[in-house]
Amino acid sequence: MPLDPGLAGLLTVLEDPSRPAMHEGTPDQARDAFRALSRIAVAEEGPVEVGSVEDREVAGRPARVYRPVGPEPRPTVLFLHGGGFVVGGLDTHDSSCRRLCRDVDTVVVAVDYRLAPEHPFPAAVEDSVAAARHLQQHLAELGGTDRLGVAGDSAGGNLAAVVSQRVPGLTAQLLVYPATDAFGEHGSRSENGARYFLDLPTMAWFLGHYLTDVELAERDGRLSPVHGDLAGLPPAVVATAEFDPLRDEGEAYAAALREAGGEVDLVRYDGLIHGFLDMGAFSPAAATAVSDVHARFRALLHR
């Protein structure tokens, strides 16, 4: 399928030769650029209405709690943002969390885990696991039911997968174009490694900031969840995009989950690119995909 026209237009705008590529700058410059892009998307769409939004602390980290309209008990979802473990935060993924809260009818708790290079691997993993364990102890005051899911996109999908392996008792997991195999050889990396928003030099730049010891981390399941313990994990929705360098490793992880006996709803969105979760303002196809992936996750979380 050809690249979605709305996303093709967005990529043309983003390919401004006067701006340095992310991997050519510093982490702080990359964070500023990522925040600016998220603000453009919000300006196009307007904020998604939810019942309430509250800033608080979870397991020693800043967090934001999104509640749907209405008082009835609901599941709770831990949301872990993408950004290559280097960029991103509560503000860049505010719209994604609002939409998840509304569409899935769940309390969403976004946690601002520590970023590299100031806090390299495994700091993000430690924060994410601690947050999930904390939420398990406070479900009555959050969603009000005993159901806790975990969700994330890209690097956040990686962390959500790792949390699912390390925190027993979760109800469901949503992995949107997750990074699952840092040193694997996958065709989609060469096929989609340039021109589609996330490129190979940027992926290497992220990993270079995240890791301090490549050799020790090469087969560590906390970095590459495909090498972790896949037995007995919660049902998963795994969403990939046709023109994403991470496509094949996400689909390989879904296959490995199935082989280990897990329940997996794998869906590939043709014509879309990495990052489509926040691109609905520019592409009706991306907006439709987000609604679809949320419906799939809702079916697992609420059943």
C-alpha cells in the first residue's frame, strides 16, 4: 500500500534542510524539538476532553492521572511514553493519554520515568516496574477495580513489554510499534530506515545514549524483551505500521508471545509510519488506526 497522503505531507514539512536532524544535536535540543512537534499536533486538533486530570507522584516520579467522565469503577492503565528513552514526557504524550482515557474508558496514569543519557539503562526500567507495583497497591483509589493494564508506544512499548514480564498480575498490555530487539537483524530496518520519520541514525543515537555497556546488555530481556521470559504473560495488543523500521521486530515479538502460549491481537496498519499515535491531526487514516487499536485494547481490558 502507498504511504498515506496526509503523512507524506507531514514528512515533507518535517524534512526541512535548515533544521539539523535529531541525531546531529544534543539531547536537550532533541527534547525541545519533540515538544514543539507535539504542540503542533495539539494545536491542529484541540485538547481531548476527559473527566479530570491530576498531577501527582507515583513511586517517586512525576505522574499524571487521567480520569474518564463519570464516577463508576473502571480499570487502571499505566502509560509509558515513547521517545527513544531520551526524549518525551508527560506533556508530549498528554493528547495520547487523554485519547486512551476516553476511548478505552479507563483511568490512565502516565509516569515520567528517568531519561538517558543523564540516567542510562536500566533506570527507565526500574522506574516503570516500580510504578506498576505501586499502582497495584493503589487500584482502589485510582480506577476502583482490580484490573491493571500497561500501555506504551515505541520506547514506551518496550518498557510496557518489560513491565508485563516483571510484574505478575497485569490484565492486559498494549504495545504500539514497540522496540523489542535492540540488536536483532530485521528487514524493516533496511526497508524503512530512512525517510519515514524514525530513521536508523536516530535509532543508533538513542541507543548510544541509553546504553553504557553494549556487550552486557546485548541479550538482556530488560533491554530487548524478546529475550525475556515470555511464559504466562497478560493478553496483548501489538500494533505495527507498514513504513516503520521497528515493524518486523514488533511482529516477531507478537509471534514469540504466541509461541509461548500467550494471547495476542497483532495488527499492522498499512500506509502508516512510526509515530502515528500522535498524527491523527494530519492523517484521517492515522486517526482511524488509533481508534481501532484502542477498541482492541478496550476489549481485552474490560472483559
